[in-house]
Amino acid sequence: MVNRPSVPEIITVNSEQLQTQIRDLLPSQNGFGSELQASNVITPIIDLTATAEGSSLPVSLQQALAFGSQTVFSVAGSTTVLANSPGFYRITGTVVYTGGGSLSISITDGLATKNMWIASGITTTVLDQFDFIVWLAAGESVSADSSSGSNAMNGSIRQVADSQGALVQPSGYPL
């Protein structure tokens, strides 16, 4: 049996989407080289994505609840505007629904309203949690609403990225 070394193959990858992603993630490489290439050689990879995007924190930590970053809210029989500036927001909290009326979190553009989360038409007491991220474009707002004083929603909201997608670090980070 003859042992023959493998010959690496290098091929050109023609993908404008991949080239755009490389330019966006690595602005220092913009204009450097004209073609992406792929190889059949196993190469160790160091993931620099978070640093290239401007954050050294994993997403789960970047979205952490923080004392100085949170705006708390409590609604019972009222409506509260949670945010009205463009960007990405994490909304988390709990509800107590005792039947009758409704509880909701909705986004409006001033002309139409769309529910993102709603509890309505339930005949028993319900305790529930919610935790999600919303995107607000210019002119939009997100609100929490309780149509009955016996139904309550308590929680907090925190901006996790601005309207350009730049991550907003938790208040106080880094020390």
C-alpha cells in the first residue's frame, strides 16, 4: 500500500451575500482581495464574530437584565407605553389573569395596532410569564394594556440594540 499525501483543493466562491457579510463583520477587510475561496483542508477556526460585531459578550449575556438598564412597568386597568424610540427591546414579566377583559402587549404605528402577546377569554385564573424581543421602527410604539383592574401585568423593558443594530450593553458593563 502506497501512502499518498492529499493535495489541497482551493476553489473560488462566488456569492455576493457572503462577500457582503464579510465586509459588514470585518470592516477592516473591506476592499481587501476580490474573491472568497474555499479549501478542502481542515483549518482550526477562532470565532471572532462577537468582537467583529462590537460586542465581546455572547448574546445571552448581552441581553442580561441590569439594575441601571431596566425600566419597570405595572399595569392593571390601564395602558402604559413601554417604548417609542426605534430599536430592539427585550420585554419580560409576569401576568395574573383572573378572567374577564384582556391583557396584551401590542405595537402600533399610530394607524393600526398588532398584538404581540395577549390573554383574553379565559375563565380561570392564569399565572403566566413572557420574555421576548420586539423591533420598533420610526413612528412605532409598544404598549402594555390591561382592560380590567383585576388583571395585572408586571415586568421590565430594556433596549438591547439601537435602530442600526448596534448592541446596547447592560448598564455598568464593563466595569
